[in-house]
Amino acid sequence: MELHEIRYFLALGETRSFTRAAEACHVTQPALTRAIRKLEDELGGPLVSRERGNIHLTDLGRLLEPSLREMIVQASQAKRTAESFLRLKGAPIRLGVMCSVGPVRFTGFLNTFRVAHPGVELTLIEGVSSALKDLLRSGDLDVAIISDPDGFEPPHRARALYREPFVIACGPTHPFAGREAVAAGDLEGQTYLQRIHCEYRDRLAQMLAERGVSIRRAHRSEREDWIQSMVAADMGVCFLPAFSATVPGLALVPFVDPTVTREVCVVTIGGRRPSPPIAALLAAMDRYGWTNEGA
């Protein structure tokens, strides 16, 4: 069935005249008649009784008329939804954000994007790098913000947004709190609180082992706020991205010798054509002044 055939049938049922129905649909009467006959052939029976001077719907026509009318309503709604989506009104985007990526650099961007595209509905989904990559591949995420020291293999496509140094976080009374910087060797004998979702934790362990630095490993947790709260209470130190959202009382000291920096990237799936709202989001990310945020 074609939608125009259904519209012609509905117009004929309302006007009870082939001539008036054709005029209402802006087609010739022969074209409307052919469409009605084609629809009847597809549905397996006459829909219209063609008595001279008495055009009306048959029992089959009256039975099917509500369903056919609903099809037109749904088609119109689908068209309006598509038009709104293409105009970025009510357009959803599922944005994955790695749990160790703090909001410091993203709140400014998100506000700028909201002002420019108020109709886009952005849903933020938190997860670890591997889980976000899986969600991207399956189509359950549209875009993801990820930092991965192992890089990105196809089909993932990554573009760097900004670079973020790591710092040593400590409590306000810890000896490190008054320092201008902390070197790897300074961690000798320190109580270390581990952020389980830190993607650089293995790199840090390897770096310390290569330098013969021993630390006392204490608590570990997936909860960033718990680790930070324990650090702020002088229960130990932790390795933290510089732009993380931090709890009150936490002191952040630059980590040097060696300096450790991660690259935060926007990740999509290569070859997957972005929808208009996703394209708008990616273009906004490309234009945004990330290097001026959080400096």
C-alpha cells in the first residue's frame, strides 16, 4: 500500500464523490480511480460501492477505514519527528564519558553547546574505557570521551581534545602539600591509595618499579570520592588527573621526574555516518577552546 492511495481512499470516503475527492487531493479523477482500484486489489476486496449517484464505503471499507486513517496519522507524526530531529529539536545524543574524566573542562563546553543547540537532549553515560568502546561498537553510545594509554584500534576513531597532566593528591597537612612539585623518588615509603579506574595505574606501578621506589599500598576503591576523601583525611596519597573534580581539603601537587600526561579524546566509530545532532556535537568539540579551560 502506498500512502497516497490511502489518502485518496479517505478523501473519497469523506466526500463520497470521485470528482470532489480528486479535487481535494489535487489529482485527476482517473489517477484517483486507478489508485483506489490498486488499493482494493492489494486488500483483496472492494472498498467503495460505485452506485450511480450513491458512492459510499463497503463493509470492508468501513472496517478498514480507522486503521488506514491511523496509518496516515502515524506517518505524519513520523515525518514531524524526523523534521524536528534534522532541525536538532528533541534530538537525543548518548555521550559516554570515562569515569576518570572530570567535569572541570566539560562544564564550559556543555553549557556552550546547550546555548547553541537547545533542542539537543544529551544523556551522559559513565563507564570505564573498555565498556565505553563496547557500547560504541554496539551502537548503544553515539560518542565517547576516553583516555586510553594503549590507544584506539579500528573501528574506533579518536581525535584528541586536550592533554591533561597527572598530579599527586595529598591532605592539607601532608609534607607534600607545601611542595612545588613531587618526583617519583619522593614517593618512597608513602602510603598509596589506589583509584581502581585509573587507566594509568599499571604505568605508574611500572615506572616506580623501574626506579626502585617502594610504596605502601593501602585502600583501593572504584569510588573516586571515597579515595579523595581518605586522601584529604591524610590517610595517604593518590595519583590523580589534574582536571578532576576534587573534594574540599585536597591538595594537588604537580608530578615531575617523570611528567605523566594523558590525552583525552573524543571517540566515534569509523565509517559510521553521524546524524545531524552528532555532527553538530563533533563540530562544536572541534571548535571549542579546550586548551584555555581549567588552565
